[in-house]
Amino acid sequence: MDMNAGLGGFAAALIKYPMWVMNVVPFDLKPNTLGVVFDRGLIGTYMNWCEAFSTYPRTYDLIHANGLFSFYLDKCDMVDILLEMQRILRPEGAVIIRDNFDVLIKVKDITNKMRWNGTITITISSSQDPQHHHPQLQEPSMPHHSSLQEPSMSHHSSPPEPSENQPAPSSSSSLSYFPLCPKNFTNYLPCHDPSTARQYSIERHYRRERHCPDSSHEKLRCLVPKPSGYKTPFPWPDSRNYAWFKNVPFKKLTEFKKSQNWIRLEGDRFVFPGGGTSFPGGVKDYVDVIMKVLPLASGSIRTVLDVGCGVASFGAFLLNHNILTMSIAPRDIHEAQVQFALERGLPSMLGVLSTYKLPYPSKSFDMVHCSRCLVNWTAYDGLYLMEVDRVLRPGGYWVLSGPPVASMAKSKNQKRDLQKEMEKLNDVFRSLCWEKIAERHPVVIWRKPSNHFQCRQRLKALMFPGFCSSSDADAAWYREMEPCIAPLPNVNDTHQTVLRNWPERLNQMPERHGVTISSFKADTNLWQRIVVYYDTKLKFLSNGKYRNIMDMNADLGGFAAALIKYPMWVMNVVPFDLKPNTLGVVFDRGLIGTYMNWCEAFSTYPRTYDLIHAIGVFSLYMDKCDIVDILLEMQRILRPEGAVIIRDSLDVLVKVKAITNQMRWNGTMYSKDDSGFDHGTILIVDNSVK
């Protein structure tokens, strides 16, 4: 069956084969071409595809639909058309659909739900006939991985128009390219997609957790485009105060948070005055209050978690004291707050206290901060505070501002409600053995005990919560929060290992990993040499172009440690199933990072990292998922003029290079040379080279 037969050309091309074609012409198509079909000695019928066809189920082996869904897009629901196609198609039949790319994306989403195994192919042609440029969807078809190699151009064809960052390949190239995603995917968040989040429960904000595409069939195989008018971000430290409007074109926060001084729009740029919900007059005075209690400038507080971070002005100010803050917030009505933070050059990622543990090891942060972060801390018997207790170091601090600490409550009823909430909060802290050490408007500060030796009798008497029975408090990737207290090491002993102050702790011998002193020092020294070698090829250390860095397989954090004297910060990612688990070592060194499964998308917005470093990542995931999807995720989160450094075995890098060529990445491979050490084979992509 040809569902939109035109002049009957498809049927005519099949005439010498043992097939016959039902040429269908939509009844309202202008001009009416069905008469031409019959005059050519073919047969067919008029049809309205908003209705069912006059045939029994399972009566056609192959259905061809050219431009059909674009034609009916505004006339009826394409779901009904596709279900009608399923009705009349034989069980082992096939479907060929040609249409616009954005239409086919919608069609593909529906056919996935129909359990049709389809592949989108992009045909690149020099023909001026627009019909020849329609992407094509074949259903059912070969497994999805067959789309890895897109149809090659013949030597007579012209390549598609290259992006502004890439040189055009020669016309003799046999290479084909990944297409750009539709423009509405400019800010695509695969695991935080609002269009799919609605199907999940709002209970405990589960809707705001990570919900990634279930299979490769649901993953986009296209390049996320940059927004119209995108500019190179302001260099650090100017980026702390300014961002281009066209890079993050969202005005909602400028209106919602105008009175709180979060962000202003001035002409073509955003300005970040340093205000916040609890500090509309500026973050400096707010931090000064905290500094009267906590030794922020001493180096004893190095890693901080800011829950509900806004545009990360709190974390931005703490950098003045060499404090590194992981700022987290969900994707919610405060549109793009994490994207603003990263555009400013500040460590941030999408995250929420909901159902799963935060993706960090136990005992990671010296301080946790919440400024009106809209978390119901006393809900579920204090479950969220138990999770804060897990990630907070022994002797660490929790700083809270906003209700029930400070409020604009005017009526007696409101004040009474706040007092009750504060009493409930204090009850939870008593059960955790925390101590309130200060209450100075607008903050209250509690401290976690350095050990459980002195309060274990109280915990036994309370019965709830007890100590967690799990032997691995560091395991956190998609692990549900537990209503229990993560026991501190040597719970029956007052002896605790004390981390040195920053910056000495960067090179302090880690105790979690079991690594020897000699191997730790050797690793640190080797990374110093490797980074210098990278700089001979990329010139990235002192050119000011790179601020936000990601290490996709960070191990002990050696790459980040080697960059510590430069104006950069590194998101140290450790695959969640890597043995041994080294993310705790990263945090103990005064660095920050997260667990991750690179078969899924990262919890960040597009265009948020300047440089991505990947050592051994593709060998690690070669048998776990398709490396095409990992590379396309790297493209999504990399800034348009960013760079990539990939180290892996030669045979793996050959496969990676073939894919990056299809992505229009201008990469160069380097093998062993006279650098004085074995750095392996390296692929460097520098998208700033025009």
C-alpha cells in the first residue's frame, strides 16, 4: 500500500517485481492525482486517513507513507493513523515513512510504544528536489544500532551545510553526518524532560528525580543545537557577574525573584547582583553572619553542598574563601537556575531530595546549606535530614535559613505553627545526636557529632532511627533513602581520622581507598606531567577559555588536582559500578564530583562544560551500551567552542574517531612519542579551531 501515492511513481518503480500496489490518494489533495494513477494502468482509491481503511486486519505486507503525517498533522491525531497502519499490516510486515525530521521524531516516539523496532535514516543528496531530503523511518526494521552508520553520500553528492565551527569536508567525502535536533531541543534534558516527567507521581517530588529514556530506541540520535544568537560566554571571573541573554534566554527568574535581587536583565545580558531569597541585600552580609560562628576562612571547611541553590550566588561568594560548593536544585518553576549557575562558571548540577540518595559518598561535605530551599525537613520522620547526615562529614555543619528559622509571619497562628515546626526539627536533630551551636538571624547552625560513642546509649533508648545495617554507606546511585543513621567509623571508639585543612588535604594520603603512599604520590606526579603534555597539544591552561571542566572517569582525582592552581573547577565523575569506589577519595582531597552511569545522560543542561576529559571511558562501557550515545551526550553538554580529550586503547579510539567525524568534531589522534612517559593513545577535539 502507498498511503500518499502522488502520480503512482512508487508503484511504477515496482512494476517488474511480483507485487501489486494499492495507490491511495487523500480525497482532499490538490491537485487530484488519482486519475493519473489509473491512466498509467495502475489501481487505487480515494481515502481520508483520519478514518479507517476498508479492509480487514493483516492484509498488507508493506506500507509506504511519503509526507503523510505532515499532511494530516493539523487534521487528526497521528496516533490513530499509526494504529490503523498496525491494524492492516501483517505481523511480519514492514513500513517505510518519509517525512520532515521533527515530524518523524514524534512518529518514532509513538511507534516505540507500539513495539515497532524502527530506524531513522538521513539521506543526504545534492538534488534540488525537497522531496529527496526527507528523513526516512523504517518500521519494523533491524535493531536500532544499525542506525549508527548513516547512509553514505555518493561521490556525486554534496555534504550538508557545515556548522560554523567546522570546516566543510571535500565533496568527494563518503562520510555522512548526524543531523541537528529540532530547534525545540536546544535545552533538552534527557533525564529531566518535563514532557515525560508528568507521567510520574508528585509524591515526595518523585517527578523531579532522574527519569531517563529506557532504551536506545528512545534516545535521540541527533546533535543538540545552540540557541539563535549564542555567544561565547564571558570569561572567568567576569562570568561570575554576567551572562549573555541569548545563551540562557529565560526571563522568568528576573520577574519572579526581582525583589530578592537574584538576577537582572540589562540590555543583552544578565547581571547577577549577589542577592538571594534569604539575602536580598547581598550575600556578603549573610556570609558575614555565618563567619561569626564558623571558621570559613581557616581551610577547615572546603566542600559545601548548597541545597536549592538558586543561581548559586552563595557558592560564588564562598570561592573568596577557597571553599568549593556543589550547588544543586531540581528543574522546577525556577526555570534554568542550574543552567544560570553553570553559565556563571560555578559548580552545579540538577538534584533533588526526593526518593533516591544524593549521588555522593558518605562523609563528603564539610557543610550543608539551605536557604529557603523548600524542603520539608521534618517530613517522613526526618528522612531528608538523615540523608544530609549521611553526606556530612563527622563534625560537619548544617546551616539553615528561612522557615521555620526566620519568617515574615505576622499572625499568632503563623508564629505558633512555626514554633511547632521548629520543635519537630529539634526533635529530629536530637535523634541524630546533632548539636545546635548558634542561632543568629537569619540562620541557625547545627553540628554533626564527630563520633557516635557518646550518644550511642541515647540512640538505643530512642529506638528510632537506628544505625543503618548496610555495610556500604557510600553506595548511592539509584539507591532509595533509608530511615536510619549511617554509622561513623569505629562507632565504639572516640578516635577519628582528621582531615587536614585546605590546601594541605589535597595531597593528604587518602584512607578510604587503601592505596599505598608510594602509589598515591606516583599518581599525583604522573598527572602533573600529563596535564603539561595536554597543554602542548591544546594550549588550555592559561588561555582563559576553559572554566567548567568535566572528568568522566576521575579515579583518585589526579587530573583535577593537577589543575588546582588554574582558574578552573572540575566535576569529578566516578562510574557508580567501578571497583574500587574512589569518589570518597576525591571528596577527601577537597574536590567535588558525583556518581554516574554513562549509559544515561548527565544531570545538567546543554552547553555547560568547556572541556571534557575521558580516560578509559569507552573501553569501560564498550560492552554495556552504545558508545554513539555517550558521544552524543558529550556533544550535548559541551559548549560550542569547547574541547574534548579522550585517552583509550588505539582500537577503541579508531571507532570513537569514526563517530566524532560524523559529529563534525575536528579531532587529532596522538600516539606514543618522546614525551618521556607512556600516555597511551589520545584523541583531542578542539572546536574553537575554525
